[in-house]
Amino acid sequence: SELLEHLPSSTFKQTIKEFQRITRDYILISVPYRENLNLRILLMTRKILFLAYYFPPLGGGGAIRPVKFIKYLWQSNWHPIVITSRTENYYALDYTGFNDLPNSLIVQRTPEFNLLPVYEWLYKFRLDGLAHFLRRHESRFLLPDRQMGWFRSALKAGLDICKEENIDLIFSTAPPYTCHLIARSLKHRTSLPWIADFRDEWSDYGFIRWGGIARFFQKKMEKQVLQVADKITTTTSWISQNFQEKIKAAQNKIYTITNGFDPEDFTNLPIDSFNNKKLVLTHAGSFYGQRTPREFLQALNSLIRSNLIGKNEIEINFLGPKPSIKALSEFNLQLSSIKFWGYRSHRQALQQLSQSTALILIQSEEGYRCIPGKTYEYLALGKPILAIVPEFSAVKKLLKEKDGIYFADINNIETIRQTLYRLYRDWKRGLLKLKIQHRGLENFSYPRLVERLINLFNEVCEDDKPQRNVARVIKGV
């Protein structure tokens, strides 16, 4: 610092630039005025190349985890540089997601080739049958997924950023699994450490039906990713165990970092807006595969037809894309008490959930190892939860130790009917709690989860190269 005190301004800047190049660290410097060269080194940061397809303005559950990771990583010495798709052809656009991102975050958006224009052309010329056929079977010929057309542009951008920004670590989150293939290629060409984050399973993902040949290649790509990545993170211990068995990995390679909730999202929510005249049940999120509201609606229909629940005493809200008309056709007589709101922004969804009497959680057998991300936000809201889930599932294991949970087996309509009626009776008798305080919930807050992620980043980089100082102070310039 004594030597730096006497350097001219231009020489000082060049010295700092060279220091950056040698140490591969980034120095944040504040020199407000030339007359007052009081230098403040805030932090020497490390840089992450962060690959995320679902990223604002794309919304939905897949975008929440990467956004919250970046929000709280930015408060540490780990600063991401994001590569994402340029596409906005998506059912869920949520521009409020930008509110969680730092203004100085670098986001590289690259073009993507996909079949959406083809589908639009087919629908335009009334070739609906062919469009439906292609959509139904695209998982057989688009490998690993429909986002494969993003691979080349994202890989090129990633190589450029690694060269120009002195990246310390590659982090990819999937699905789509194309993200992991891009990251694998980047690791091969740069030798940088890589963490692969799985929000869902891959070849065992039950919501997608792969044909025999496609399934073979999915398994092969999955195994390569699991073997090549330096560390693996998953959202449930069940997925971690499944991956562990697939590759016989060392115990310290695969980590579980669950989804969670952001405490700041729950400030100023109208939690106390309670409708005593109606039992208001709300479900947030999409339905696909075998995960549909069919069983729930069958049970509700039976209770109303039996006059056990008054038709005007209950209101059902679905926040998200409307399920297929075919799945709902037999319930037309009762649709006056059911409202489909379409996609809502994350903030809007939380507000509407907070004004409900109880919340609906549905999980099918296909996703028994997975826990829907909204589960943690449901718990943070402190509302009673009607959990229609498999008896043997990760989500039931999580919830069975919590208060205010009304369990029903997804495979047994009679138990759904009985559980729904029990919830209704408790509401009529005034036994439902307005705000449930769940013990240990702070462990699922994103600030706490990101602390664990940072520890993993540090561990990976220490294994990859000699440890560097993460902060220094230079005085008196």
C-alpha cells in the first residue's frame, strides 16, 4: 500500500488491472473524486458462469430457484454472469422477477432455434393433427429436450465469457437438460470446475414418456453429466440417493440443496384477510402428465352432490394454465364454484394464496421423489394444506412432521373425499388455524440455502486450485 500511495492515477489503474489478471479476482473500487483519492476495496469477488434457461422475463417455478440463488449470491463474494435464452415464447412471463436481480448483473441472452414457429405454421394452415402428433412425440427426437436448439449459441457465448471474464466456476441448473450439456462442453474446453444443479430428475423423470431408443440416449447423457461434473446438487435427498446409486459416486460429490422460500417475499402480504363466509381453497402451479385436479374434483363433486358441502360455501381457485377441458368435462355442473385465473406473477400468486383459507398441494406417483417448489412457500404462508400426494413420496416425508396438514392418498378418491370433508368440518367449527408457525422452517429460507451453496463453491474451487484470499484492504491511496 505504501508503494501504491505514490503512483500516478493512470499507473495505479494499470497496476490494479494487472493484479486482477494475475489473481483472477475482481476488485470493487470507489474513488469518488480525484482530489480525494480515498480508496475503498469492498470485496474481491469470484465469478460464476451461471447457465439458466428459465430466467426473467420467463416465469414459473423453474425461474424462482436461479433468481433467488443469484439474489443472495450477489451479497457474497460470488458474482454470477448469466447465460440464458433470448426466447420469450413461453406461457409464463413474469417481469417482476427482475426486481430480485442486481442492476449490475451481466446477462447474456443468446438465440434459440425451436419448433414453435413450425407449430404456429401448422395451426395456421389447420394441420392441427400433425402439430399435436409432433408435440406428443417430440421427446423422442429432440434430445435431450426441445431446448437443444439453444446449445450452439449458448456454448459460444460461454466460451467468450470464460475467456474475457476470468471465470472461476461453472454452474448449470436443469431442466432443461441442454443446460448441463452446454456446461459439460464448457468444462471440457476450459477445465473449470463445474457444479450441475438438478431441480428434477432426468432419465427417471416420470412426467416425460421417452421411447426405448430415446430413453437409452437420455440415460447415457445423464450418466456422462453425473460423472464429469465436479459436484452435483439436487432438490431432494431422494433424488440424491437415486443418483448416488446410478454412478456409485463418492459421498461428498452429491449434495441436497432443497428449494425454499424468500422471507422478503412474505412482507406486507394480507395474511389476515380471512373469508369466514366461504371455505376458499387455492392451488398454485401447472398440471401436466398424471398430475391433474381430476381426483380432487371428483371428490368435491361427490360431496356437493351428497349435500355434505354446500355449493355456495366453497370456492376453488386454480392459479396457472387451465387443465384440459376433457379432464374437467364431467364437472360442468359445479364449475360455478371453481375459478381458473390463468398464469399469475409470483407476487400476485403469493397474495392470492395468502388470502385463502387453505392451500391445495397435488403430486402424482410420477414425481414421488420430487417436492414441488411451492411446498416451501405454502409452509411459509402458515396456512392449512390439503396434501393430495402418494403415500410413499418425498413430499409426504417432508410434510408429515408439520402441523395443519390434511393428507389424502392421490390414488384413493375415497380418502380424498373424507379428508376434504374433514377440512370442511374443521372450518365450519372454527378449528382451522389462521397462521401456523412451523418449526425449523428457517432451514429452507433462500439466505440459509445460499450459505450452503457458497460453502460448496468454496470447496470446489479449493479442490481445483490453491486457495486465494477472498478479501484484502489497501489503505491510503
